[in-house]
Amino acid sequence: WSRVDSVVNLILENDRYLQSKRNGELTQLVVKQFNVSERNAQRYIGEAKKEIRRVGIKEKEKAFVRAIRDREFLYSKAKTGLDFKLALEIVKDRDKLCGLYVDEVSVKGEIKTIPDLSGLTIEELKALASLKR
């Protein structure tokens, strides 16, 4: 497991090793560093990547809890200070973090463009003018 921890550190030092196209390079590096077979190196790498994903999820959960806790603190301060607009904004932000609101953008309307007619011949321009009538 100490070798897996070393591979985790190696990957974290250079996150390009998380890309699948770098697996061969990483495998050779682990083979040289620990003097093991390619199969063992790949096992170490696999375990190290699992550990990195697990820690990433754990850190994301901690960050979410911290963000919610911060919003709750700010909300209580805004309420006691009788700043209800700020309290409402904090509640909206907290609820957005929880996934209760989804930003939707709706675009309606037309875009009118003026065509570039500079490349047309006089005959083509006359033909276009006759179509407009």
C-alpha cells in the first residue's frame, strides 16, 4: 500500500498521468521506480486511481457541507440585522447549491442580417431587385 500511496503522489504531482493516453508512460515509470513487473505496476496504478477518485468525492462532499454551513451562518446574520433582501439572496444561493433551482435561458426573437451584396454583378443585383417587388 505504500507503493500505491507513492503512485497516488506521483499522479497528483502531474495530473496528466490521469489521462488514458499516458498509461504506458506511467506504467514504465512505476516499473523503473519500484522494480516490479508491468502487471504489478498496472495494479498499483489502478488502485492509485481508485484512491484519487475516492478522495475527490470525499472532498467534494466536505466542500458542499462547508458551503451550506457558510450560507446558513450568513443567513442568520442577515436575518438578525434585518436585511431581508440579503437574507433572500442567501436563501436563493443555498437552494441553488442544493439543486432546487436550475438556470434556464430562453431566447426568442429574430436576428436580421444585411447581406453583403458587393460581390454580385449588376445583372444579379437587377434580378434581386425584381424579386423584391
